[in-house]
Amino acid sequence: MINSRHFNNSKFLVKVHGQLPEGDFSICTDSRKYESGQVFYAINGENFDGFDYVENVLKSVCPIVVFESNEKNRYRLDALDSKKTCFIEVEDTVAYLQDLGRHRRDDFKASGGVIFGITGSNGKTSHKEMLKALLESVFGKDVHSTRGNLNNHLGVPMTLLDLEDHHKICILEMGTNHPGEIPALCEMGDHDHGMITNIGQSHLEFFYNEENVFKEKRALFDHVESKGTGFFVVPSSDKFLSNLEGKTLTKTNYTKQGSKVEFEVGGGIYEFENPDLGGDYNYSNMVTCLSLACLVYPEHAEKFLNAASTYQLPEMNRANWIEKGSLKIFMDAYNANPSSMKVSLEYFFQYLKDHNISKEHAVVILGDMNELGEKSPSYHQEIGHILKRFNHQNSVFIGRFSCDYKSGAANGVTYDSAKQYLESKPNLSGFTHAFIKGSRSLQLESLIDIF
């Protein structure tokens, strides 16, 4: 919710057409989901202009429309019969949206609100969901967080604008694929506390190496550290993050026996047990989230530990086990980079070992890992080497780099696309387990239909 007084407070404002109504308003950027009484925010993107859909919105009660200033839109505005709607003309809809997000952030913090920030190469959304669950065990519906993975230059201000008056805590997830984006998001979020999940081989097409990824991600730590009043948590096992130093910083460590975990933070020793977290990386994720929650709110440590012990991985979790009849499928068709691929494969093969499942009864289907730059072939070969190390024979590789996967693995079959693989009508009746992972563009979720 944003108070209408803020609509006049931006250098990107060009003109207010009509009478600006008073009050607090929620914002909608999708005409298909518009509800009467909201502000319709007509974002102007590279391939679309939200103002194209304004007539559909005006069929409902629409108090305010924000649109980008250009000759075409001004002409269309003059042709609209909409005297009951205030139209706000702005120079840049994205920059103006970010200004509104800053204003809402300021109102939230002035009322005592606390903002947590999360970034990293892998596991941002998983950490966000875990931290949210821990904090909700104490603060309930007063906790607000990024929806899904809306963590970019549009998602962060929209998350801030979704804050309601009863919210006391806001968790902002931040992602990047170009240098300079995390510092900008930190300025926008003005986080009080934060964490970096890890540093890995992500978006190397633009960052070139992990050192540059680290420099980008550490902007969140630098922001919290510069304020000097918050807490910041990183896993000590990360070779880059372990080199950070600062008065706000805590480096997590833990011991694990089965599903029981013990860790130390803030001078206290804590433990929890949860057999449903799956791979070791999820236990590490939970320790990071618990550490931050216990540092910020030590009086609620016991409730946080209880919440950790009963936490269930959400159904929407992108890396998720799916059951189809007697077949179990580990599916992550949303994103992939060498770091996450390595961790996920190691977890999958450890799972097979722990459950006495023969690798002969498991199929691995890998799609391209995108945005890795000129070294893409070698990164795919390295993942192939992991399959070779595990002596896995039943592999399917899909995409531009399928042959590079195969050259590293020394076996497997290759396909140009998921569609081509589906059309081959593979016989997978002998398998009890499957691993499917690749970048979103491969649309590997479509493969569920073949099992």
C-alpha cells in the first residue's frame, strides 16, 4: 500500500492529469489481475507498454493510472473517456516505481519496521522461505516477504509497495545477472540485517568469474556493515564469504548426525532435528536462517528451533521431489548453474546410496546451464565429469551443450530440445528414480509427461 501523497514526490513526475485522490492504494501492474480500487501501473518495457491495456482496466473502478510519457500515450489519453480517473504521466515508469518503493520503505521503517535482505548465487528463495517460516512462528502475519522469486529491479520495489500497515518485518530477496544491480537494490531496500547464501558460478556471461560475483554480492554485507547496527550471516564453508570480516558479521558452522543438527551462534549452543529437509545443503540453509533469526531476536530462539524442527519444504520449492505412481522425480526446471548442479547431483546420488537404490534404476536428465559465457562448454564438461565420477550410465543431455555434457560423462544420449526428446518416445519403464535439472528456457518440466 502506498499513500497518494507520494505520487507527487519524484523527479520523474511529468504531469498529474485530473484530481489526485487521497488515501492508501495497492498497485497492480497486470491488467488481467486488476481489482477495482487499485492503482493501475502501466509499466513500459522493452517489448510492451502496459498502457495498451488501460481501456480494459477502466471498465472497473480505477482511481489512478500511472503511464510513461510519450507522444503515442498522450494521444491515447486525450481519446479516453475517463473523467473519474487520475492519470499520472511520468518520464520513466521503472524509475518512478522505484521512487514509490523508497517512499513506502521510509514509511515502513518510520513505523518501526525491520528489513532483512537475502542474496547469493544459489538458494535465495529457499533461504527466504525458511527465514519467513521461522519469523512467522513468532510474528505471524506481520511478516512480509518477496513473492516467488520477484527479486529484481521491479520485484524489490513491488515487494515494498505490497507492505501493509500491520507488517513489522519485510524480507527482501535480491538477484542479479549484471554488475551493479545488487548495490542499487541495497540502496532501494536499506536493509537492517542480511545474509549471503553462497558464491558460485552464476551469470558468468556477464560476471566472467566467481571473484566478480563475490564483489557484486558482498554489496549487501557492505551496506549492513556501514550502518553498524544490524546482524549479517554467511556460511563459513564458502571460500569467498569466509574471508569477510566485520563487526556485524557471523560465520555459521554446524555439526550433523543423521537429521540432528547442532550449531553455535551469539554465545549460545542450539540444536534441532528435522528428517524432512533432504540434502545437507538444506540443513546448512536452515542453520544460516536460524542463526540470523536468533541473533536479531534471541528471546525467541526456542520458538525458532521448534519451527525449524517441523519445517516442511514448500510444494512450490523449485527443487522438489515429485511422485508419479511408483516413480520419484527430483525436479528443478527453473534454473541451473555449475554450483547448484554439482550440489544437486551430489545430493541425488547420496540419496540413492542412503536408500539402497541401485544407480541402474535411476535416470539423470540434464538441460543447458545458461549465461555462462565463453567457458560454457568446459562448465558443462565438468558436470559430465561428476556423472563419470559416480559411474552413472543412464544419462540424457538436452540443449546446445548436450554434447559437452556427454564428452565429460563419456556416455549418455543427446537431444537438441525437450520436444525432440519427447518425440523420441523414450522407454523409461525400468527406472524408479529420476533427476531432472536445467535452465528455465529448456522447459524440462514438460518431461513429466513421459513418466
